[in-house]
Amino acid sequence: MRNPLRALALACALTLTPACASMQVGETRIENPVAAARTLDQRAYAVLHTYAAIIEEATDIVRDPATPIGFKRALGQAERVATPAAETLQIAVTAYVQARADFEAASGESQPTLERAAIALTIAARRLSEAVLAADAPISELEDLVRARRG
Amino acid sequence: MLNWIMQLQLLLAALSTFLPLAPSESRERIADVLDAAAKALAAGGAIAGNIDDLAVKLAAVRAEVEAMVAAGRQVTADELDVAMARVRAASANFRAALETAEAAARG
């Protein structure tokens, strides 16, 4: 053993290198909460919380001094479009939840009352569906920017 | 992402153990290169940590929605209020942070 230090270094390298190749730690997987929803109200709820999580992430990016100001402005522009869409969605889902409660309450009422409640619920459901669709594009745009910066 | 960075960091550690085998005149330069790569990976790890934050939050929302679906439960008005309050708070924080960034950029 002419050079024990070199032999030790080689032994360490040979031990650690295969360990690097085989190691599996903390695999990152981005979930899509909206895909798990089955009903309109669940979908709206998932969209609102997903959007909140995306803005929280965007805030961290904006606070990072290393982020270029142009990118921060692009995030700001996307947020100014997406937040009103989320507000419209909240109004639509609240109206839907109320219309559904009214319909359930009217189940023991007269036929005209039940029909009115059913029509109101149908309209609220259609408006909610439109609001979910309308929120999709602006929220996706902000999400794409966040992921482009982070990914 | 974190997994990938962790593997690269371990590979760097393994490579650095080869340092004594390098010719003495270039050993310092190689050590500098490995050190710079390790710092770059550490910065990348911090960024990956942030994307992991988002992944954790989205996974929590998904788990909550899946539980609702499994129980056949409807969303309540109170839950919607909480969700919207979170959106409004996040939006206000974002706009404040953007104003601070704009002020810093101006001057």
C-alpha cells in the first residue's frame, strides 16, 4: 500500500457512486385537485383553493430579489386577470349552493314551488359551469408562469 | 426535482473524494469547480423546495376533495367562504409584495 490516502479515496468513490445512481428520495409530483372533484361545487371549491396556493407561490417568487422585475410584472398582470375570475366563480358557486338548498327545502312544497326551485337550480348550475370554465384559462396562465419559474 | 438534485450532490461528493488523485497543480482549481457546482446545486435545491411547497399544498387540497367525493358530501357555504378568504388574503399579500418589488426596482 504505497499511498493509503489514494486507496481510501478510491474506495469511498466506488462506494458512493452506485449509491447515487440507486437513491430514490422525495419524488415530487404535482397534484391536480380539480381532477378529483365529481360535482360542480366540489370542482369550484378545488379551483378556489388551487388558485390560492398558486398565488401564495407567486408571492414567494415576487419577494425573491433574484427574480427579474419583468417577470414579476408578468405575474402581476396574470393575477389581475385571474383574481376577478375567481371572485366571479365564488359568487356563482355561492348562488348554486343556495339554489340547491332552496330546491331541497321545496321538495315537500307544491308543484309550482318545486318547479320554480328546479328552474333556479338549473340556471345556477349553468352559470357555475360557465364560471368554472371562464376561470380556467386565466388561472392556468398564472400557474404556467409559476411553474416556468420554479420548474 | 429534489431527488435529481440530491443524486447530483451525492455524485459531487463522490467525485470530490477523487481529489487526492488529481495532479497537485490542478487540485485547487478542481476543488473550486466542485465547490461552485455544489453551491449551484444548493441554490437549485432551495428552488425545488419551493415547488415542493406548492406540490404539498395541492396534494392537501386534492386529499380534501377526494375525502368529500368518497363521503358523497356537498361543499358548504362556510367552506366556500374559507376558500375565498384564502384567495383574497393571498391576492392582497401578492399585490403588496409586487408593490414592494416595484418600489425597489424604481429606486
